[in-house]
Amino acid sequence: MAIMDARPGEITIKEPEVQESVIIRFAGDSGDGIQLTGSLFTHDSAALGHDISTLTDFPAEIRAPVGTRAGVSSFQLNFSSGEIHTPGDRLDVLVALNPAALAVNLNDLPPGGIIILNEDAFNKTGLKKAKYGASDPRDDGTLAGYQVYPIPITSLTLAAVEPLGLGKKHASRCKNMFTVGLIAWIYDRPIDGLLRQVDMLFDKKKRRTTTPEKYEIFTEANRLALRAGYNYADTIEMFISKCRVGKANLPAGTYRRVTGNEATALGFLAASTISGLELLYASYPITPASEILHELSKFRHLGVRTVQAEDEIAAVGMAIGAAYGGKLGLTGTSGPGVALKSEAIGLAVMAELPLVIVNVQRGGPSTGLPTKTEQADLLQAMYGRNGECPVVVIAPQSPADCFGMALEAYRLAIKYMTPVFLLSDGYIANGSEPWRIPDNSELPDISVSFPDDPEEFQPYARNPDTLARPWAIPGTPGLEHCIGGIEKEDIAGKVSYDSANHERMIHLRDEKIQKIANDVPNIELFGPKSGDLLVLGWGGTYGAIRHAVQNAQKHGLSVASAHIRYLNPLPTNLGDILRDFKQVLMPELNSGQLRMLIRAEYLVDAVGLEKISGQPLQTNEVENRIYKMLGFSPAGKPEPTITANNLTSIQEA
Amino acid sequence: MPEQKYSRKDFASDREVRWCPGCGDYAILTQVQKVMPQICDELQLAREKITFVSGIGCSSRFPYYMNTYGFHTIHGRAPAIATGLQVSRPDLQIWVVTGDGDGLSIGTNHLVHCLRRNVDLKILLFNNRIYGLTKGQYSPTSRQGKRTKSSPMGTIEQPINPISVAVASEATFVARTVATDTAHLQEVLLRAAHHRGTAFVEIMQNCNVFNDGAFDSFSTRAVRADRSLYIRHGQPMIFGKNNDRALRMPSGNPEIVDLAKFPKNKLRPYDETSERSSTANVLAHLNEDQFPVPLGVLRCIKKPTYSELLDDQIQTAEKRRGKKDFMTHVHSGEIWTIDG
Ligand SMILES: Cc1ncc(C[n+]2csc(CCOP(=O)(O)OP(=O)(O)O)c2C)c(N)n1
Ligand code: SF4
Ligand SMILES: [Mg+2]
């Protein structure tokens, strides 16, 4: 039997063992405070100097039936003393607060992994709701080969907070803090940092309520639960030994933890500061882009104007209005919203206004999988408009990278007077990692000039270097003119139905975008400059590809990776890079959209690795494909290290 | 009176006006160009602060003919684009020009929300009860039974009434006028220009090519006095060539009374500032064939505008949290330092 009982006395306590990295997933019902738990523990990890990467997963329904598989929410954290790029494929530890959480997540835990169960939830109803039927996974062999720690988390939490006299409902809500305490003990952490965070969390709530006393009690209850979890682990000696993860060797600097959506919002805020132009963000709520609206709405004190528009068309319209007025016009949404914005984006192309559109991609088509990730809107961004309608398309590759790419979006939009698509995705939007706060000197230059000389003013006269037209804004004396969606006469900007002019304007608008290739950084290669295989990706698959290629390189394989952050136009050195590899593999979370573009542009026979399950790309998926393509058998390659192997199993003992 | 800084020709662009000869849009353009110098004068506005934003339709070509800033956008979305412009540039005076199809079919949503937000915009809806630019299909304001290219047997749809839509959307300024009554049109335009918040003006405009004579039954010079009802704040709703009839609404039911029989002093003066919109609503719904058609400012109430409220929040937030810059902001809160 896999389940172990605590048998104090039989075990000798050892010094904490050192591990390079640990991947924990907290899972429970969406009402269990899982996201908060994960977030708290993550921040603590970051503050302790680990490199971190996180992944969240939540149900599409807000109130999915309690205890069911559909209602499971999870938060995964990879914390490490080495450099990491992904939240990790395979778990070391799974915390399951109910049977459904176990059922949904067990597949991601390799044999030998640790399972911490809330035993109280494994009753008849709990098992039934999780569709376990009559058989209990704890003793039907389901958990054979795992290290299972069943702990009555609910009852222990209730007992711990009993002195406060909270009702059962409120008291049992603290069980997530109990698990935080428990995990803190295993990974040999002091709990003061965590306790401080609990205080901070409730301080915020206290300030916003008329009944601060209530939150006083909640703070205390959560503190008690956290301590109880820690002390429980300490006393019961169920976890035979602690382990410790060292500090990561991150570059010196001041850091904060950011999700992709937070970093995106911060990037736009920075763009506003640097350019000296106020930001107007207009958006219609949609998963997984709403957090950008929530974040930017907090920045009123920094002069940010946010409008929750009546629909996505209005939102893009408002952003275009702001851009026309000489401010930063910004809109954000997910795929279905982009579909609605298409016509207006065409207007911004025609009017040549600096508009930024964020698409935090989710599973499609139609409503699709709102809370899952996908990269299937690339061709929509490239071509999803009527007419020849080129725009700049760029994509961040990780949560922290969203900051810099949001800034890039405005640098390019303003310099070239063009709409820019920022293609994020659900995976990086909700994932988090440490972000080193840049110095002022590291931020790009976003200089703005509004023409004010009526002499020789022409609304469609172009800057010879950038081909940008002047950003002539209402309020400027003597520059009164009219722009719009009807084709414009070159230079003069008047309505023109002339066919030769139309053709010239089509080419000019395209040439303007293509020229931007000279103003974006070269693609960097990770690995040899030439060789057998290049793994080429874009967007949120960066971490998995990089990690896989790194592993393959350790086997001496001639493989490199490159990641495209500038999708339209493509960086100028990409063609050369492609030519220097015998094979090209392109993993994407779609049916090969970028691959189609690359094959068309460079006539290379790139091979696809297509995953469209709504789940992020995993390191091992890329790695296996690399080995297959290179005819390499990783036999003899050690199984992925099970980081829990320093915990002596009683079964083995 | 001191001389005005601008004259009418300062507002006429050099572009050739391309509406069909005889189109009601010409009259509107002329009156707008005429009244602009006075508006600039009274509001101390410079011409460069004036911007016309329009959608798509014959009517929406309007900005090209004004020598001001102009943005001819896409079908139905002008109120949204103008909202973004107004919110980021409250220093401008922004006019939206839309049509009955543009504003009440494809763009109804934006119109309604713009009105309820009370964005500081002047919205001119040119209502010709037809789709002009697409050559004559029925519009949402076409009268039931109207035969058009897309309704050869007559439209079976119930028309929508621009005034009742505006009133139902909590518009703070609602007015109606006809393009042919130039004096009244000018008067209403001036009132709209002075209003803070969304000023909604329905301008009945004849499309002589696809819906000729749509408003003749009440707007020609011959019948105007008897068939139109000019609403004026503080005055009873009297009409008729000899001012001999009045509209009253005992318990909300409209009726026409003969002033030879009904004492004038028992008529209630019209109150455009009434918070309750019921009277305006009854007026909007009057059956055009049985009652005179109400024209004038039906509603004008004071409410803070959208950008006033938004800028108030910005100022409050700045006061409460200090006007920080980006760097101070990102260096506060949950941060940590790694030493080199
Ligand atoms: C998205 C879109 N759909 C349809 C059209 C075609 N279209 C142009 S104007 C118009 C109707 C215009 O009617 P109205 O707003 O009443 O303006 P009018 O021409 O009568 O002044 C239509 C359907 C378009 N330009 N764009
Ligand atoms: S079609 Fe009608 S509305 Fe359009 S320009 Fe001609 S007359 Fe005027
Ligand atoms: Mg019309």
C-alpha cells in the first residue's frame, strides 16, 4: 500500500538536503483560495532569491459545482537556484485539497512524487463528486508508487483557529494557509516573510471596508492556520527530512514578481511616462485580457484614463480617437474581441495613426476555451482585415518580457505612425516570473513631435526615413484637415479614387511596415551558429523550447533555438539563420500558422510540432521531437530527476 | 456687438461639395458654417479646437466640407471614436455627424452609450429616413409600409424614433429641428454648442433622390405653422397659424385644445429642465398624422460630463496617493533586491 502513516521514532532527522529546483502544484476547489496560496508562496520564494516561474489553471465557470473536476483550480510554482524558463512539466509535489483536485492533476506527477492530501475531503460525497465512484484512490492502487501524505487539513485548521470563535465556513477557509505552513516547513523556510504577507494582504482589505474588526479576526485566523501547518509538520515528523533550494544567481538589481498581464500594463505605463503622452486604455472585459484593464484602472494617480467600453468595437474606436488626439490610444482584448475590432484597425491603417492592440490569445475558434492558452490568432493579426492592410505584429516570449514588448509596441507605433499588434497569450498572461526593474537608462527612446508649421503642411507627406506621415493633431492652428477611411491622395491626403494613386498608397503602406525590419533587433541564436537542427518558435513557447534545446545540447546534439519576437516584419537576419541549419522544427500552439509564413517567405521545409489542446507546450514534448528528428535515442539518459528522492519513503525503509 | 473673429467662409473648405443637387444636407452645411463664427465668439473658441467626426453615409461626408479638423471614420462608430478623442482632449469642441442608418442601425449601441455617459459631444443626426449612400434602402426610421429597393412591397418594420431613443438613453440635451427651417436650425445648433455634455440633435433632412418629400406633411412653409409644434422652455405648447391651438397632456395623454374654448392660463409651461423625461417621451411618440410634430429643445438638464468625472477621479487619486512617476510606482510595494 502506498499510503504511509507517520511513525515518529523510527526515523532519524537529517540535515536539509539541497535541491536545485522544486515544482509544486497547489490544487483544490476554485473556492479554496488556491490562487492566493500559490501567489503568497511564490512571492516568498522570489523574495528568498529563487528564480521562479508559475502557471495557473482555473475553471471557465466562476461557480462550477463545488468538489467536481470542473471546479478544480490550480497554481503551479517552479522555484530554483538555477536559471529557469518554464513552470516545469513534471511535478515534484502535488497538494490536493479534495479528490477532484487529485483526479485532475495526478497525471502530471511522475511516480515517486509527493502527494499531500486533505484527508477530510476524501469522504463519500467528495469521492462521488470527483467521479471516483465507489473506489477510493487512496487504497485502490491508484496512488501506488507515489509518496502519499494524507493529512486531515480541514479539521486541523478548524482546531487551530477555534479560539477565535469564527463560524465553520470562515474557519475552514483558512486551510489554504495551513498548507502554506506545511510546505514552508518542508522547504526549510522561516515563516515570518509569509506571515508578513498575510498581514499585508488583509491590511489592504481592512483599508477598504467599513468593518475592519472583521478583517482583524481573519488576519489572525490565517496567521494561526499558517503557524499550525508549520508546527504540525515540525511535530509530526511525517516529512522525514526537509530540503532546501539555494538562491538563484540572478543579475543584481531590484525585482518584482509580475504576471504577463501586469508586465504588459506596466510597459504601457512606462511608454506613457517616456513619451510624455497620457494613456487612454479602452477595453471590453474578456478572459484572459481583463487583468490589463484592472491593472491600468489602478493607475488614475498616474494620469491613466481607462474606459470600459460598451463593446470591443467601441473600445478600439475610443483608442483610435485618443491616437487622433495625440495621446496613447490603447485597446486590449482576446481573439473574439479582435474579430470585432478588425474594421476599425483597418481605419487606423488607412488614417496611419499610432494604435496599439493587445491580443491575449486564448483557445478558439468562437468562444473556444476562454481560460486556456493558444497561439492561433497569428494569421488573424497578420491578415484578418479587409484589403491589403499591413500592421506591425510583435509577441512577448515570457511574462517579464511583456514589459519590454509593450514599450516596443509604442516605440514602433509612434515612430512609424502605424497600428501595432501585441500578441500575448493566456499562458504568459497568467504565468509569473521575476522582473528586474530597469533603470531609466535602459528604457527606449520614444520621442514625439507634432508638426505645427502651416507652411507646406501636407497630411500625407512622409518622413523619408520612416515613411511615417506627420502626427498633426486637432488644436494646432493652421493645420486643419480631414482624414478618414477613404483612400487618400499621396502627400496631399485628400480623398482620391484614382487607381494609380491607390496602388501607390498600397505599396507605400506596405513598404513602411517592411522598413521597420531595419529597426528591430536581430534574432539571437541559442546554441551553435549552424548545425543539424534549429528549433524556431514565437511567443509563450519560449521557455519550453529553450529548456528542451538546452537538454539536447547536453547530449552533444547539434541543435540551436531561436525565438521570433518581431513577427511582422521579420528580423533581417532570420533568412541567414534558417539557411545554416539542415532541419528546422517549429513548435506552435496552432496548426502551423507561423510555419506557413516562414515556408512562404524563405522556402524552407520547416517541420511543425503542433499542439492545440489548450495546454502550454512542454519541454519533454519538444525534447522528444528533437531526438526523433536527429535519430538520437536518449537511452541511458537519466529519467528526469525526481526531486523528491531525498525524502526517504517509509515504504522503502 | 464687437466684431466676430471669424466669418462664415473661414469654415468652408476648398473641397467640392458632392451631395446630389437639392439634397437637404446642403442647407445643414450652410447653417453650420454660418453659426460657427458666433459659436466661437460666444465660447471663446479658436477654430483649430473644433473637430468634426463622422461615420459613413451621405451625411457623414460632412467633415470634408468644413474647414476645421475632421475625421471621416467607419460606419456607425463615430460616437465611440469621438468619445476617445473627447476623453483625451477635453480642450476640443467635438461635433459628431451621423445618419439614421449610421446612428440608429449599425451604430445604435455606441449612440446609446455615448448619451448615457454624457460625453461632451454635439451629435447631429441627419434623419432622411432612408439609406442615401447605398442608394435607397429603408432605414430604421423609415415609416412602416415605405416602399424602397429592399422593400418593394413596403417595409414591415416598426420604425425607431431618434428622440425617444435619446430620452431613454438619459441624454441631457435632446432637440429636433428640420433642415428647411434655417432660423430654427441655427437656433438649435447654438443651443447645442452651449450645452455641456452630450447634445443630441435630430435634423430632419430631405433626401430628394430616394425619399423625397418625407417631411413635407409638416415642414413646408405652407403647413409648417399648423403642423409643427415649436417647443420653447417656459412657454405653453401653442401652435397654429393664429396661435389658436395648444397641446396639453392631462395625466400624460396628449390632446389638442382649441384656445377659443380653453383658457390659455391653464396651460402648463414646458419645462426642458425637468428631471423626469415623461413629457419629452410623450412628445417623441406623438403620431405624426394626428398631432403636430414637436420641434425644438425637448430636454436640457445639467449633469457632470464623462470627462469631468474622470478627471475628478484622476485629481482625487493624485491627491490621495501623490502624483508619482512610473519609477516610484514600480519601486514601491512587493519588491526585493539581489546584490551583485
Ligand atoms: C460596415 C459597413 N457596412 C455597410 C456599409 C454600407 N453603407 C454605407 S452608408 C450606409 C447607410 C447610410 O445610411 P445613413 O446613415 O442613413 O446615411 P445617409 O446616406 O442616408 O446620409 C451603408 C449601409 C459600410 N460602409 N460599412
Ligand atoms: S442620396 Fe439623398 S441624402 Fe444622399 S446626397 Fe443624394 S439626396 Fe442627399
Ligand atoms: Mg439616412
